[in-house]
Amino acid sequence: MPSFHPLRVQAVERLTDDSAALTLAVPPELRETYGYAPGQHLTLRRVNERGEEIRRTYSLCGPARPRPETVRVGIRLVEGGEFSTYALKELSEGGVVEALPPRGRFVLEPRPGRFAAVVGGSGITPVLSIAATLLATEPASRFCLIRSDRTTASTMFLEEVADLKDRYPDRFHLVTVLSREEQHSGLPSGRLDRDRLSALLPALLSPEGVRQTDGWYLCGPLGLVEGAAMALRTLGVPRARVHQEIFHADATAPARPVATGAVTGSVTVSATLGGRGGCWPAREGETLLETVLRNRADAPYACKGGVCGTCRARLLGGEVHMDRNFALEDEEVEAGYVLACQSRPLTPQIALDFDA
């Protein structure tokens, strides 16, 4: 299994009052390990003053590189967020952060075609990497970015996006919507919801252009992503062309109701992890991840909220109930993949493969 490595902080660049870009130096011997595809993320961790391990995932914002000398992530301060508070208020040049190698499936490998994204707030971070990589490496490509922010002052990576517009004026189309600030030109202020996007997207790209776009990338808060996905379905976009990544889902977001016939009595969870297998009894009320972590501290996880997909595993035996799923595509669920942090056993015997 991938392991954490200490990376030195090379720079902390303030982007807005509540966000920053963190640049980490990658030692020569780890550069191949930290090569990344456009749209992937890093899992960072620290141990707080209470001895608790805190993990969070942050998207890489630079063009993809197979052997990077540095990696750069965008971090926005979350109210009550322990890691983001530490990163923005305590981390400085010369400090050290532990990071897992890049991972994630919200990616676009450069290829010819027309692509588009709808992003909100810090959802620009992985899409900036996707667009910059695509436009630089594939001349027969075009990219349309529709981004939503509260105000101009709160907009992350403002200069980087403007640079793409200047560098690729014929291939990069930028549309900016501000929810709390009127613009002198462009679209009126307000949130991008399903109804507004259903009217806006055909006006920008034509109804046929929306349907024929080769890939749609939706990233940001849960409400924006769900609204954009519903708008695209209404406009006839095939599900396979829509890719989603949720950056934040409220802890009170509704969970799926537990199926009838939930298991009672003893439950055994077997799991393959890093090429080694194990079998352990589950405690009442535990998720599969909690059961595995009690016995294998190297089990992969980050958010524990069903958002990042780090704990993705393939269900080889038994049945489970996933409380929430904001990370797996429909095809992955159909292929038997589950989020261990959200899965609870419905049968006495459960078999997982984290290596699949």
C-alpha cells in the first residue's frame, strides 16, 4: 500500500483572505512516486496536540508531471476545519507535511475533443490542472470553464485562469458567475442552480454542443454538482460523459435509508490490503473501515465522509449498505466497489479487496 512521506514546504502563497496554495518539495528519489495525472489529489496528515491523526485531501493544481520536483495544492479555510486552519495559519516555508502519493479518478488524460467544466469555489483546483494540461499537450482540444464564486476577492487562482485565457484565446472559453457581487459585464449575479444551468449551457454552447461535448467535469459543493448533473441529464448528455467530484458535503446531508433485513449477531470482515489478507470480528455499529483500521493501521482513508474515495474497495463477498456515496461513479458501484468508510454489513460474512 502507498505510504506517507514527509515533504518540505517550499512556499505558502496566499490566494485570497481564506485560501492559499501550498508548494511541497519532492526529493529526487520520490519524484516518480509523486508523478500525477491531471485532476488527482494528495492526502495530507498531521497529528494534533491531542495525539489525534488528522487527514485531509487537497487537489493538485499544476499541470500534470510524471516526475515533479514540486507538487502544489490549493487549500481553502473551512469553518471549524482543523487541518485547513493549521495549513493556513501555522504552516510556513521550511515546515514539513506528510503526504500520500497522488491518487484519484477525477482525471482527464489529454486527447482531442471538446471538454467543459462547471466548478464552484475551490472546485477550480483540480479543473485548473485538467485544463492546463489538456491545452498545453493536445492542440486539437478545446475547453469551456464555467466557474461560480461569491466575489472577485474570494476567487481562487484568478491569475492562473486569466493566463490560460490569454495563452489559448481560441481554445479556452471562460464564463464567470458571482453570487454576491454584480459584474460590470457578463452574466448577472446569483447562484448556479439546475434551472439556471439548464438555460445557460445551451445558450453558451448550443443544445447540440452541450450534448456533443466529450467530457463534462463538475467539481465543488454538493448542491452545485448535483444541480449541474441534473441540468446535463435534462439536456440529454450521456451519463458516461459526466464526471463529478464533491469538495464538501454537509455532515447532515441525508444518508440512504438502511435496507431491511440488516444482519444481527456476529459479523466477520476479511480484507486484502497491500497483498496481505486478514479476517476480524466487527463490533456492533462499525463501518467496514473502522473494523479494518482496528487491525490494520495502514488501511487507506482520508475524509471518512464518503467524499474523497480514498477508502474505495471491491466487495468480493457478502452484502453491505453504503450510508452515503459522493465519490464512486455508477459504473464503479455496478462493478462491486464500495466506500469502506460508509459501508455497514448486511450479512454475517464480508470480504473486501482494497488492492483491486
